[in-house]
Amino acid sequence: MHTFTVTERDVTQAWVAACNKLDRKDNPDRTGLHTVVRIADPTSDDPVFRAELDRLRTARGLWPLETVASTLFPAALAARSAGPDDLAERYRRMYPVIKRYPGNHRGTYFGRLVFYPTASKTGLDQLGTVISRLRAQAAGTKIAAAYEIDIAAATDTAEESSSELLVHTAGKDNSYIGFPCLSHISLQLDRDRRVHAAVLYRSHFMFERAYGNYLGLGRLLAYIAQQAELGCGTLTVVAGHARLNGPITQLRPLLTGTSRLAA
């Protein structure tokens, strides 16, 4: 079994390190199991590198990285919203239109955070609940591990919900591949008033999705922290199965830094 753990400062360095761990001669399939990517500052990346990667991606018909990131956190909409409740309500109103776009017919990750499927037609706004619970904890006794539940089930009432953001829906998400590859987001509060996120993917395609996912997750974590009046901590992404897909010959200059030297 090929696996790895990388810890880097920002999104760009973490993504490059993870890809290089997969692109090895002794790993011809360029895959890994139970891989761990830890990003110290998930709100930061190299915009020049991102532009180069975006050009390579769009040339192959993939969505821009900003589009991928927005499925996890709609930063532009959040900037125009008065707060988490307003953001959730505006997104829910837009959701039927968003789901008409190619690839979104089963929903988006952010849709699952603010409109998690329940018996109620209104769904569950997990984002607002998580922010409220973190804010309450930060104001009183800070319990670091109060947000992890081994067996979690979303309910119709915010009071019964844990501080774990659920994505996968048992009995509903039965496909072997495709949405949702992201299963859940777990949040931890430390004694320095920083909130950290541990994210579990059942699978992660490094070229198609991972960089954009890291961007979106970092922005989501920063938003939660800001709204809860906390500091933004680290982002840790665990993938049950990671794969370095895409045009590896064109990717390698980016992964080694030689594309910039050539420029």
C-alpha cells in the first residue's frame, strides 16, 4: 500500500508535495491510500502557479479552479451577504438553478452544508449551527474535542445537531463514483481560539479537483472562524484513495518548478 503524509505552509506547496508523493517510479498507478495533506495556512496560495495550472486544466475542458472552489464555498455570494443566515437563505433560493448546471444535478457540497437532506422540506442548515456552537464554546469553557461524533445523523432541529458538517447521506448517495467524494468536515477548537478542520474524502482526483477543493475548504474554514470570532487554523485533508490523474508530462514542469525557469 502506497501512502504519505505531507505538511506544508500553503495550498500550492501542499498540492505540489502531495502530487510529487504520488508521482514516483515505485508507484506506477500514481495512487495512494489513506493519504494525509496538512495545510498550515489554507487561505494562502501562489496566484502565478494557480494561473498556470488553470491554463492547463481549461485546455482539457475542466472547470476553472475558482468554479471548483465555489462548490465548497461561494465566496462572492458570502461577501454580499449580511451573515451566515442570510448566506444560507440566499443560496437555498438559488439552489434549484445551480443544480441545473452540468455536473450539479445531485447538488453541490455547499448545498449539503446549508440544505442537508432531512425529512423536512426545508433541510438542515449545518453551517449556521456549527458557527453558533463554536461561538458559544469560545465564549465559555473551550472544549477541544466537543465537535466529533463517531456516529452522526443530521436531524431536523439545530439543537440536536453536532458540530460536524455532514455531506454524505446514507441511503441516498449510493453511486460507486462521483458526487459526493467528500464525506464530512470535522471542526476542532484549540485553546488559542483557533478553529481547525479535518476533512475526509472517499477519493480525491488531484488534477481534476484537489487544488480547487483545497481553496474552497480553506475559504470555508476562514469564514466559519471569522463568523465565530475565532482565528483560522490548519486544514487537514484525508483521502481514502488519492490519484494523480491528468496529463502527467505537462504537469511535471509545474511540479518541479521548471515551467517558471523556462518562462
